[in-house]
Amino acid sequence: MSSETGFDPELYKRFPTQEGRPEGELKQLEDVWCGPRKPWEWITAINNNYIGVYYVGAAMLFFVLAGVLALLMRTQLALPLNGFLPQETYNQIFTMHGTVMMFLFAVPAVEALGVLLLPQMLGARDLPFPRLSAYAFWAYLVGGLAFFCSLFFGLAPNGGWFMYPPLTSTTYSPGINADFWLLGIGFIEISAIAGAIEIIVGVLKTRAPGMTLDKLPIFAWAMLIFACMIIIAFPAVILSTLLLELERALDWPFFDAARGGDPVLWQHLFWFFGHPEVYIIFLPAAGAMSTIIPVVAQTRLVGHRLVVMAMLATGFISFGVWAHHMFTTGMPRISTNYFSAASMAVSVPAGVQVFAWIATLAAGKMRFNTPALFAVGGLVIFVMGGLTGVMVAMVPFDWQAHDSYFIVAHLHYVLIGGMVFPLFAAIYYWLPMSSARPLSERWGRWIFWLMFAGHNITFLPMHLTGLMGMPRRVYTYLPDRGWELPNVISTVGSFMFGLAVLLWIVDMLRNFRPFGAREAGNIFNGPGLEWLPNGLYSLRSIPVVKSLYPGWDQPDLGRDVAAGRYFLPGAPRGERETIVTSPLNAEPQYLQRMPRPSSWHVWGAIFTAGFFLILTVQAYAAAVISGLLAVYCIIKWCWNLDRPMPQATVDIGGGVRVPTYVSGQTSHGWWAMVITLIVAGMVCLLAGFAYVFLWSRRPDLWIAPPDTATLVQGLVLLAVAGAAALAAPPALRLDRPRSAAVSALLLLVACIALAWASWIDISAWIQAGLDPKATGQGATVFALMSWQALFAGIALIMGPFAVLRWLFGLASAGRSATFELIGLFLAFTTVQGVFVLLLTRLFPGG
Amino acid sequence: MRGWLLMTGGLLIWAAHFMGVYAISSLGDVVETADAPAWRMAALGFSLACVAAEAGFLLWVARTGRAIEDGVGRLAVGVGFTGGLVGSLGVIWQAAPTLIGY
């Protein structure tokens, strides 16, 4: 493949440069990237070195909290007819245990690992949207803590972590417990999506020059695929939580079979997210394993390309297995078998990775340090969980084991072996890099063996308890069923696991003490860029990468990087900057100006969390105020973006000059907007699926659509909106005296046309007699129209925003990124509007 | 774009096949029954088309691979070819229910 950007790779030969660096250059770099100096700056910090540590810390806090809930459950189940926990409390605790582990620990923990490690690993100063990472973190922390605290008031959700209706409908769950789950989780997933956008753009656009895709670290590959899966899968849970909350709050019957809804729709939507979620959690952990195992074996990963293919294949096939959670719902037998076949097929790429790890260990000389123990222990446990996974992929076996403790054992083997052990391996492996101190090896071995034994003693007997007939989610059981012994063994094992975690917490506290030496260095002889000497600015200079294992293959790299002999060795403009490179070949494209710490994203996160949480307690006025404040903070944040530098091009080292401002497809902002719109498009597509699905359940309840005249009016308005949105950015780029005014007004016209089209569509359906409370058709049509109206509403904020930027002189041909992104958003909203209009008017036809 | 297509093409065809056979059986379930012979044959026909598409994709990757020398290209071809093989096996494996009938 030829050069992507016209960049001449011969220029790389100028590095490492030989001339000396100016005096004071390193000091200036340190000053520009300095850490918090005042107490509140610990909160407004945005650098990944801080946000990443906060993020990992918060995820581990939720791991411990959910673990304590598990110990409470195991205490209750240790004996038959035990009265340690009342039934209702037990229901809340098992729901919160699953929910917190899956939503507040597992996904955020691996995302946090990405935020913490990727910049150093890729040779970037930071990820491209550090404020977005910080916003995602604060939203997650505030929302997560408030959600967890619902337990102390008896308001925690109690319908199981997958919240099936009709159990979670207002009929059977009349309190606000279920609302906490629906609004809280929907909101926290938005924060996960923000993190995924950051990771995708970061991996594709901020790699060190020369780090072509074949030299991309395997962990970064895993994070890239993980983030793409989040973009496709998480819209399903956002939509499902939205629909169930609409049913509970407004009585729109999406899941009420009596009025043309169907509870199975929830299962389709939830598991379209829920099963890929398992692989979403597993892939980054697998990426960590594929990084750590070659280091502990001191050899290269066997079958690197096959492992990349296996991760891609896992990403794809995992979207074809969602209905294996629904084998007992009465789906058509042939459909069931398609999902059964996919569920067996997904074990093939997972197996490829497992064999690659075993082959790597066999090819090298393994050192049994703590990361190695956790990696190998995780491998053993994951394989055992995978084998029972193939068993439950077979429909007849699943019918027997469904909803029994066998499934509890299976899922814990997969999740703990596939994610928790690799995460601990990662913590032990990378902590010397992050905190400059290793954890204790002696303690680490104790912790590993306690955890490994504790896990197996807890969950191995559960296979038997399940096969002996013990169902999941029961708060107690009768004696004399043969369940007492395996249950008491499981409880003993769970406390061993808990003791291991407690010892680990003590060791972590010792590690982060504010005194003592901090100079661990590369104690495991890791080959990645993250092991080069670094500071808060990441690497002193950004190297030219020539190998998949630069630390092993490029001698003197650390010395030359630390001496500033590569790209961007200082901060001569007194700004935080990083190099943006091309997605395939990592050729330098431009210099990105990075943001400085500020408080707007923190306030934005607090008010956004406040909006969702206050909505839960039905204080609507306060929720609206909180929402408006969140919008104000985000607008204030966006107002300061899109700032060109005085210089059009700059020397980034070795005489290589790159632009300081770009817009359009080259810019990182364009990529982020496109990914955001893919998320929105997925929500809309899945809502379309819900519409067709509910039609297939009760077509007899459906009424004819409104007259064709309103359809034509809507399409004409959308055509106007689309044309204006597409014409606005080129109008600005014409660079004539009135370009900015014309462009801003075109954007405003597009916004008004979109809002008008939405209004006409909603009015037409109301006049046609469609009632959102009456039937599944009414509920889904109004849901689709509301989604489109939400986008039209956002457009109505963006239009005046564009006009204001023009009035303040912030729009010009040389500063066009904001207008281009608004144009892109409006064009997408137009296409989405056409989809909604045509689907609801033409299918199934009048 | 070509590089990404090389790497993911075989798996994209698998995804299209999976969604296709699921959609065909769901439609069959609404109109008649999901495993009625006509709907099964429709799914089988679609599966054969997907197998042919996988074969075409593998041929394209093999031809492209001969002209490629750089590291990214070799990675794309390697990943694409093995992905195409996995995708082909996946399509054939998932077409089995259309033949068996349940």
C-alpha cells in the first residue's frame, strides 16, 4: 500500500536528530503539562495520567462494593432457610451485584485501562479529547455512586441485572427502584460511549509516526475492536432502557402483550447489547494477556496476525449470539439453531487466542512472577468457562440448565477468567509504569493463590448445585435437597476470594503512599513504548516506530527519546500539543492543540448526572433546571474549541513541517462526530426493528398512516434541510466577505426545516387518531418520532450557536471545523428523518 | 478504505449471511412457519450466494496479496484471508439448519 497522505517516509531517516536541544526546553514541556498545584485542580485535571488513575480506582471501588454484596449473598445462602437477609433485600442485593459488576466495574475498568495506557503505548501526549475522557469519568463516578447509594434507602432495583418486563413493569414493580436502574444505567452507558469515541479516534489518529497497523500493539488492537463493539452494541441498551422507562412513565405499551407490545422485544434489545458485552469485556483483557504473556515468556507473540484476526472475528460473531439467552422463549426452532451455531462458532476465534498464548509460553522461557501467575490462572479458568459455554450453546442442554446455578458457575468462570484475572495481571504488570513502584511479589503470590483457589472453591461446586436443580435468584432453599454441602463450600470459597481482594487493597494502599522512592523502571523488560522514560507529558519526544516490539528491536530508543531527538521534543508555543497521524500508516498529518484543564466539563458531568438522577425521583422541575445547566456548561465548553494557532504550519522536529489546523475528514473532530452519529443511527435502526417486530406480533391492531400530503410536505422540508446543511460548509470555505453570514443562515434554515418537518409528522399522526398509549404501533411510532424530534431539538440549539459564532467573528474559511461538524450533524438528522418518515408511513402500508 | 475492507470483508459477509438467514426465518414465521420448506430453501439459496461471495472475496484477497510488499498490506492480506476462511466456514456451518430443517 502506498502513502496515505503523500508524506515521504524517507523523512524518518532524519531521526534521531543529532543536534543538541535548547536549554530550558524540557522545563517548559514540564511546565505546560504540569500536574495539579492547588486542591481543586485535582478535580479539574484532564491529563490521562490523572483521569486514567481516577478511572481505574473508581472501577476497582465498584468491584469491591459489588464483591461485598456477593459476600452478603453467599452468607445468606450458606445454610438452608437462613434468615441473614430478608427476601426483598436479597433481591436488591443480587440485582445490584450483577448490575454494578457489569456496568460500573467491568466495562469502565477496561475503558479506564485504555485511557491510562494508550497515550504512552501509542506515543501520544494524550488521547485526542482529554476533556471528553474527564467528562465521561465524572459522569460515571457521580452517577455510579448515586446509583449505588439507592441500596441504603431500600430503593435499589430488584428485578435482576437484566430487568425483564413484565416483572419490571409498573404492575409488578410499582416503586421507583426499577427507574433508578433504567435512568442510571442508560446514563452511565452514554459515558461508556464517550470513552469509546475517545479510544477509537485515539488509536486511529494519535499513533507515533511509523507505527503502521502491522506495528500497532496488540492491546491497542483489542481496545480499538472493543470500542467499535461498544458503538454498535450499547445503543441497544440505551434504546431498551428508554423504551421501558417510557412505558413506566407514560404508559406507552412496548412490552405489554395485551396492547400489542411484547416482553420478548426487551430480551432481543437487551441481549443484542448483553451478549456482545461479554466479549466487550473479554477483548481488552485478551489484549492485555497477549501483551503480558510474551513479556513473561520473553519472546514474541506466536501468530500475531491470527490473534488480530481472532479478535476481529470475535467482534463480529459475538453479534450473532444474542438469542442464545432466549432459547426457552419459544422462538422458531430454526432461528434458535442459527443462534446455537453462532454460539458454538464464536469459540473458534477465542480458541485461536488461547492456543496462541499457550504456544507463546511454550516458545519462550516463562518467569513465574505475579503477572504471569494471574495471566496463566486466568487462562485456565477462562478455558473451563469456555467449555461449559459450548455446552450451554447446545439447545437441549440449555433447556435443562437454563436459570440454574450451572449458568451462574459458567458465567463467573468466563467473566472472572476472561476479565478479572487478566485485569489483575495488567495491574501487577503496568503499575510500575503508572505509579513508578511495583506491588509486592510475595504478597502478589499469596493474593493470586488465594484468589485462584477461592474462585474454584466458590464456583466449581455451583455446576453441581445447578445440575441438582437449584435455581438462580432464590434467597433461600429447603433442607434435604443435597444443596447444603455445595452451598457451604461455595461460601467458604467466596470469603477466600474476598480475603485475597482485601490483601490486594492493603498492598495498593502501600503502593500509593506519598513517601519513599519511585523509580521502578522497566522491571519486566516490556517492549512497548509505555516503558520508555516518561512524565506527565507522556514521552519527551515522539519516536519513529520501526517495530512491533520497539523496546526490544530499537536499541537506544529510550535514550534518544528522553534526549528529545525525535518529534515534538518540547512545547515551544507554550501549548499542550500532540501529533495527529493517518489511520493506516501513521503518517504525520497535523499538530493538534490540546485543551488545558477547566471546570466546565466537571460541572457538565455533575449536572448531566443530576438531570437523570433527579428525574428518577420525579422532581421534574429540578431535573429540567439541572438539564439546562448541563447544556449551558457543554455549550461553554464547546465555545472555546476550534481555535487556530497564529502559525499555519510548524516544525515538529527534524525540519518536518505540518499544518496546525485542519478540518473535514482529516480532522479528529470529524471522526468523533461520525462515530457519534453511528451511535445515534444504531439507536434509530434498532427502534425501526422494534417497530417491525411489534407489527409482526399484532398486525390486527395497526391503523392506516396519515394522508400522503403530509408525507410529501415532510419530505420537501427534509430535502430543504439536507440541501442547506450540505451547502453551508462549502459556502464558508468560499472565503468571500459574506461567506460566514450565508453559511450560518443556511445552518439556521436547516435547523428550522428539521423542526418543522418533525412538527408536521407528529401532528399528522395525532390527527390520524394514533394514541401512543393504545397500541404497540402508537408506542413505537411516537418513540421514533420523539427520537427524531430530539435531534431536531438539538439542531435548534446548534443553529443559534452557529449564528452566535458568526456574530462574534469566530467563523471563517480558515476556521471552518465547527460549521462543518454542525453541517454533518444536520445532514445526518435529515437522513434519519427520511428513514423514520418512510418507515412509519410506508410499512406495512395502508 | 481498501485496507479495512481487505481485513474485514470475509467477516462482513458472514454478518450479512447471519442477519439474512435470521430475517428470512423471521419473515417465514410471520407468513407461514419459520421452517416451512419454501423459506428454508430461500435461506439455503441465500447461503449459497454468501458462500460464493466468500469464495470471490478469498480470490480477491489472494490476487491483491501477490502485488503487496509493505507491512500494512501483508497484515491486511493475512488477516483478510484467514478472516475469509473463518467467515466461509461460519456461513457453511450456519447454513446447516436450512438443510436439516430444524
